[in-house]
Amino acid sequence: MPRYFDCKKLNKKLHLLFQVPISKYAVTLLSIIAIHRLFTSCNVYNYPSVPREQLTDAIYTATVPQLAEKRTKPDCPYDHILQSKEKLQTWEVPKSSKDIGNFSAWGIKDGSYTPEHCQPLFSVAILVTYRNRQRHLDIFLPYMHNFLRKQNIHYKIFLVEQLDNKPWNKGMLYNIGAQRALAERFPCLLLHDVDLLPLAASNLYVCMDQPRHLSASIDKFRFVLIYDYLVGGVLAMRADHYVRVNGFSNNFYNWGGEDDEMADRILSNNLKILRFPREMSEYSMMTHTHEPVNRARETIIKENKIQGHKDGLSSVRYESLQVKAQRLCTWIGVKL
Ligand code: BGN
């Protein structure tokens, strides 16, 4: 006997299906989404990075010419820093300048420090963009000097402050800081948010052969890299690469987008974004309210791409600029 399709049976099955309460479907759907999320976040949590044992070969060794010329001391060691397991927990980070304790500015002049007993193999200009965040700055400067003086590197902190009341323009401030650092012949630029504090002693503040994103694992984002082309927060670039990509765009006012546009510049110049392993890239973000969101940011990213990133380091314009050497930083005040 041929078997015919039984409509009655199907009707009964469909009927049963519709009798299942809607909440059961919702629970199943939510569980599927949660499991999917878990797997995808696992991926960004364990983002691709250069393994600890290969870092020595991937870092960019270069100093300012003045240092390279007078080589009288033995080379500074760095292996013990890269291998260090020492790390602060988020709750151990200072919450106000009072928590810093007795800070001593030994060895620091104009925001710069050079190790005394050995020959540093790296010179790094640390550019910090700033406006109206005194509470952060009072923690950031002593914290960073304490952190960096242990790294055997030659570094100098440039604080670039926007002095006018126009909307905030971080990209342009970085370009202005970069012009100064390039004039002082720093081979490596490290672009640093003032509210981020590194937690791992092994997070050596140097450039790599390719652009390097340092703040891949921030407590505010549950230590997860939120997307793979993120370069916001702390980024290190060889000075020649910064010039090659024409720096940051000057077209972004207020909050957001300028870092994603920088990622675009990096990738379209056939450069890569490299990272240290996650346990070396942890940061704590000091709480703050951010600038108003730039609603045009997506459009500007697209337009800049079409125009071949012509706007940037080569087209910075500002009204006035002053430079003052202070003990803990070289201060650059700009009116845009
Ligand atoms: C992203 C912002 C970045 C910011 C990170 C982290 C944009 C562009 C949208 C087209 N990007 O969403 O600028 O650094 O968040 O906060 O808004």
C-alpha cells in the first residue's frame, strides 16, 4: 500500500507546537544568543597577539640620535621586564592623588627620563591629549613616571592641552604633539589617553615594527577587546609610519571615530595592528563623563577614505601655540 501524506497528523503536530507557551520560545532563543555571545567574546578575549617569547624580535629598536652618538655604557636589559609577572589589580590603582603616596621626581626633567647606569635602546615620545581633567592628570603623571622609570627606556611626556572652548579635537592635538616630537627626532610616538593606567609591569612602552595597540584589555570593557581594529586608548607608532599615514584626521570634533579612522589609515597603507598578549595589556580606566558624541563621525570616516586621507599631519592649522618645560611634562598649550 502506498503511504500518503497524512494531513490530519500534521495539523495535530502544528496545533501542539502552538500550544507551547511563548515564554519557552523566548528562553530557548535567549539561551542560543547567550551561547553564541560567549563563543564570540571568547575570541576577542583571546585576541591574536605576538607571543611573549617572540616580542624581543618584534619590537622596534631606535633612539634619538643624541643618545645613539654617545655610547659609553652597556646596553640596558629588557628581557626581565618582558618576562615579569608583576601586575596591579584594578582595586589597587590610585583613585585620587592622595593615594599616590610620597612621589619623588628623581631623574625627571621636562617630563623626560633617561636611565643612568645603562644605554637605553629605545626613545619614546609619549603624547597625551588633554583638557579640563585635572583629577586624572594629578594621578596620571606620577603614576606613569613611577611605572616608566622601571623600564630602562628613554622617554618624554608631552602634554598637549586644548586651551580654547571650541569642541574637543583629539586628532589635531595628537598631530600638534607629533610635530614637536618629530622635531626632537623621536623615532617612536606613543599616543596615550589621560584616563588609562597600565597594570602589568611587562607592558614595555616601546614601538613594534608595525603599529601597536597597547590598551587591548581595559577593565571598563571587562578586559575584552571590543573589536579587532580598535586602536583607541593607547597606540604606539614608529614616527616614520605616523608620517606615512599622514597622522590623524583633523576633521573630528567631539567624541568618537578619529581612532577608527586612524585604523583605516594604518590598514590602507598596508600596515598591521599588533598587540602584546592579553595579560600584558591590561589597563584601568579612571571614571569620567566623555565629550558630546560626534554625530557625523561615520560620514567623516567614509568621506576621508574617498579623499585618500589627504587631511592630517600635513594640514594642521591652529591659532596659537605655547610650549613650557615643566618638571613632570613638556606642556604644549594650543588654541585651535
Ligand atoms: C567606538 C568608537 C571609538 C571609540 C570606541 C571605544 C565610533 C565610530 C562609529 C562609526 N567609534 O564605537 O571612537 O574609541 O568605541 O569607546 O564611534
